[in-house]
Amino acid sequence: MMRVKSCDSMSEGSSLTSRNPLICFLYMSRARSTMLLAEELVGKCSNLALIAGIQTQGRGRYGRRWSSPRGGLWFSLLHDLKIDPSLLPFVGLAMAISVVECLKDFGIEAKIKWPNDVIVNDRKICGILIDSKILKNKTSHIIAGVGINVNFSSNILPVELKDKTITLFDILGYKIDLISLLDALTEKYYAYMKELQRENLSLILEKVNTSLYGKGEEVIVYTTNGSFRGKLERIDESGALIISVGKIEYFIDYASVKKLLKL
């Protein structure tokens, strides 16, 4: 099991060395949202991880507020790896797999809650948000926004989040080095993105379905058109969630799902 000291020595605007020579880490003690900052930098730079000590306007899907206190790993990775637009649903899953594997290094078993969360003990430890632009049938850029609850207790969160959230500190009882975690995470993510560039989905699909939260269980899915109950089967080759109701299988795409609950 990897165990490292807490690192609080990062200074405002500091550029940090990454194991991946293609990525620059840029740290800010406070930011509105690393995702918003990354969007402002599109076309000006790439292969950049923007890291914030605190986010004051962190957001998730549908503009939902993401609580981002000091001690978490809040970052957005702006990169220009080109992939076919049909593979975009797998970008968030590639990041989710990377998070799951990093947590496993600490002896933590995490699950991927489709489409964009990582869960430990039925509580959320990580959220992922993907943004992209398509140019000439390829992605011109991708922004992977990630929030991981790391070096703080969930007790400091707003009361409505405490029972739904878990942190690494809750589990481990000690703090870890955020930059070492980010380094390992981006290294794994880039490896999976290279697989997507080669349009090789087999490895990603296998790993996602192995770690899929609620697989084989009864769930209720809330979509833009309503809700229904069924058995969660798998993620398919298009990145859709397969839910069976009796002998009928329903394909739920990323854009239409609003919430998924395990019964």
C-alpha cells in the first residue's frame, strides 16, 4: 500500500513537474472553477492540468454545485488528444477507471457509478465532468474536470452532503500527497486515452464493467423523459448503459440520464 506525507507546500501559480513530460501542472490556491479557467485557455495552450486549492464555483453535470474545500484534489486537464467523437462517452470512463486504480493502490475498492462518479461504500468520492469541441470529425480539445475528496473529513461538508460523501481521509485516517496522486492519475488516464485513439475499446469496457456500481442489481434510472426501474446489466460498445426490464433491454445514453439510484 502506498503511503506518503501530506503536501501543502505548493505556492500560487507554481508550475510543478509531472512524470509525463507532455503535461504541465499549474497550481492556484483559489479559483472560481478549474473547468471555467480551462475553457478560457482553449486554443492558447494544451496538455495543462489546472489545480485549485479551493474552488468557489465548482460545478458538476447540469451545473450542480460541487463543494470544493481545501484538501481535495480539484483539477481540470486540458489536452489535445484527437479521438473519434463517437468515443467521447468513454473519456469520462477512462478517467473513472484511472481513479479506481489509483484508489486500489491504497487498498480501497471503488466502483464506477455511470456516467460520471466514483463510489466507495455507497458514497461519492469523486466526480468527473467532460467537455470537448469537435473539428473535422475529430475532437480538437478535451477538458477533463475532476474532483476527488482527499485530505479532509466529510464532517466539514454541508449537512446535505455528509451522508452521501466519503473522503480518502475518512477511510485512511491520514493525509496523502496530492501531486503524487495527480501524477499517477494522469499517467493512467493518458494510457487509456491512447487506447481510445487506437479505437481499442476492449480493455476499457472490460475494466469499466468489472467495476460498475450496481451491476446485476435493481436500480431506478431518472432520465430527461421520466424514470423507470430495471436491472443494471452493463456498459455497451457505444458507452450506453444497458438496463433490462424483464426480457427487454433499454439503452440509456449519457446525455439523457439525470440520476441513477441503486434500490
